[in-house]
Amino acid sequence: MTKTFRNDLAQNLRDIEFAKRFGAAKAKSSFAITLVEARRQLNLTQKQLAARLGVSQSYVANLEGGEANPTLDRIGSLLAILGLSLTTSTTTLSPSPAPSPWEYIWAPHANIRAAEINYERIVRSREEKRELEELAV
């Protein structure tokens, strides 16, 4: 089998710890993309959105960058202020043969690269964890 991002991901998702971290990263990324799209549809800058939400511009930047870890209450509150609500659906966490809809929200190549970056972060984190465990032994 040719080594590709999707093949590597399918293999790594068999590891429970990797799957947990990947699922968390994907959820943050999905929310980040949704927030950016909502802000753009409202023709707001990050600073304007922050003022409307009663938070700092840097917090909005962290949310949009997938770096913040808001609670579901916080997500619901932020979206409600924008006149939006959260709807959910579930899909299988395995890679699909074609890019998933969340990969098309900005641009296919940008989102595939974002997924690759998240994947690389998770793999790096996993490797660092293993190294620390080996040092502890």
C-alpha cells in the first residue's frame, strides 16, 4: 500500500490515544472553521466580533486557530450572541475516500493542509509522550 496521509491516518486511528487526540483536534478545527465562516458572513473583523462577544480579539484568534478549548456552554453562548445555534452530526472518524465536507469550507487544499498539520502535531505529541515514558523507565 502506498504511504499517504489517509493511509497513515487510518493506521494511526487504531491507537485509542491517537484517536482521542485526533477527535479532539478535529472537533476544535470544525468549530474554528464554523466561527470564521460565521464572522465572514457577518462582515466582521476579529476585533469587531470580540467586541460583540465581550471577549478579547486574541481569544477570538485562538478560537479561530483551534488553539482555545471552549466548553459546550461557551460555544453555545458565543453562537447565540451571533444569532446562531450549534447543530451536530456524527461521522466515522476514519478517513473517507474523498475529502469530507469540513475540508471544503475554506478551500480544499488549505483544509487538507490544516488536517495534515493537526495530524503532525498529534504524531509529534505521541512520539514525545513515548520518549518521556522511556526516560521514566
